[in-house]
Amino acid sequence: MNDPTTTRTTDESRVFQIDIIVADGFVLLEVAAIVDALRVANRIAAQPQFSWTYRSAKGGMIESRCEAFVKSDPFVDRPTADYAFVIGNSDPDCPALSPPALISAYTYRGAQVFLLAEAASRYIKDRGGSAQHLSTHWENSAQMRERSSLFEADSTLASEDGLVVTCAGMGATVDVVLAVMGRHISSASLVTVANVLLHDRIRDFSTRQPFGGAHSSSTGDADLDRCIQIMQNNIEEPLAISELSRRVGLSARSLERRFRADFGTTPNNFYREIRLSKANNLLLNTSLSVGEVGLACGFPNGFSSLYKSQFGLTPLALRKRRGAGGGQKVPIANDG
């Protein structure tokens, strides 16, 4: 398929329909990224070119992970949308994400389907061995690697598989929506939309994800960036700080001085926090035992104590609280 930023429809009188597929626990950031970009595009255009509809399996009010909700219409057997975005929902195993029949209903009629984050992970999982080099959020990739050593996701923002596009989701959703809009509005209008969103650069699909690609951070210090990347690549079997210093080409004292200047902590503490953060992710999103999570994050001994000192509760207590939460629900108007 052509680069989405180069294929353009010049018929400005046409309105393009976008279906936004949501399931309980959907990621509000991804919905907002789509709808706000479309709102801005319609606002600056002489003739609005985009409309959208929230859809779900049964219709009705669908609640997000942060307890806002949208009013949705039910799926239809013969969708007429030009594009469909399936929103992630923090659970790559959720059966409501990426159902094959729903995807086929759209692609059969020529619509392009964008699967975001966990929806992409569900699609990749269902594809099995034929899902090499598709994209999902780097956190989901890490979880899938823990479950299957054969899995190797692409670390780009998005990857096209025919009419299905698997995407990292989260903040990169803005880039994907801008790329789609760039097919149908002028370059000047596209730049204006990006400027209104304070989005200084429209990243193409091949852009690497932060933490998932070649550059794991952007501190402005190439040596620190390189050191952090090495840390992230050596989670299960952590390297000694002396070895990190050697690989980066700095003395241990110089490395510590730079970490204190940029992060207010030591390389050792920074490295431990990276590993504990990954442990937190695995505890919340996989069925690995506490001991297995500790080993996967380089803590063969004393993992529970270290985890409690960092997060204030034990790994087992975290899992017991996983589904708990509360707060006031905030409605979101259906603007489709």
C-alpha cells in the first residue's frame, strides 16, 4: 500500500466516515487523539470532511479505564465507514478486541482498519506465526515476549498488513490520524491541524517507538542515552555499573556525575527503578508468578522486599488491588 502521507483524495466535498470501536476499559487518550484531530480538521476547513461514530458490540454507554464513558451505537453487519479505529483497553487478551469477523466486515468493503496497542496485540496473537514484524505498544511487546520467545514485534509506530494497520497507540495515535487525514486534505491544512494540536512533527509509520526502537531516551547526552539503552537491553541479567561504564566509554565516577546532574540519582538506582517498573508491568498484565517476574527483571533474590520499598506494597498485594478503583464518571458527548 502507498505511504499514507502521499495518497490524497482531492474531492473536498466528500465526508469521510470513521468508526471508533470501543470496549469496556478503553484508553481515553487514544479516543481523544482521534476525535480532537478530526474536530480541528473540520474547524479549519471550509467544508467539514470527517464524521465519526462510536461503536461497540451491543451499543450503549461504554466506560473507559479512567471512568469516563462514551455513548456508542452497535456494530452493523455491513459497515459503510471509510476507516475504523479499534481502541486499546489495557488488556491484550480481551476477546472484545480485534474480533476477526468485525475486521473482515470492514476490510471486505475496502475500509482500512487501525488496531491500537492492545487491539494490535490481540490481532498479533491471533495471527500466530504469521504475525512477524507487526506493531504494538512496546509494553505489550515485552509481555508477549515473556509468554512466547518466538514473538518479535516491530518497534515502529505502525505497520501495514494489507488493509489492517497495527499501531503502537497511546500518544502515537495522533500521528496515525494525521497520516490518514493527509490523504484527504491539503498539506497546508494538515500542517495547520498539527500546529493547533501543538504537534511539532508528524511522524511516519516507520518511526521507532521511544524505548522500543534505536533511541531509548532523549536526554541530550549521547553517552547517557546509550547507557540507558544498554540498561533496557539487559533487564533479566543486569550488568555491573563498571561494565556499563566500560561499554559507554566513561569512568564510573563520570557516569555517576552525569546521572546525578540529569536525573538526581545514581546509575544503580536508575537501573533498579527501570527493572522494578518492568516488574510492575508484568505483575499487572501477565499471569507469571511473583518469582518468575522477579527472575525476568533480574531479581533472583529479595524481589518482594525491593518491590515493597519502591511501591509501598508487596507484589501479591498489588495483584489483589488490580481491579479496584473508584471515582466520578465523566461523560463524553458522541460527536459523530
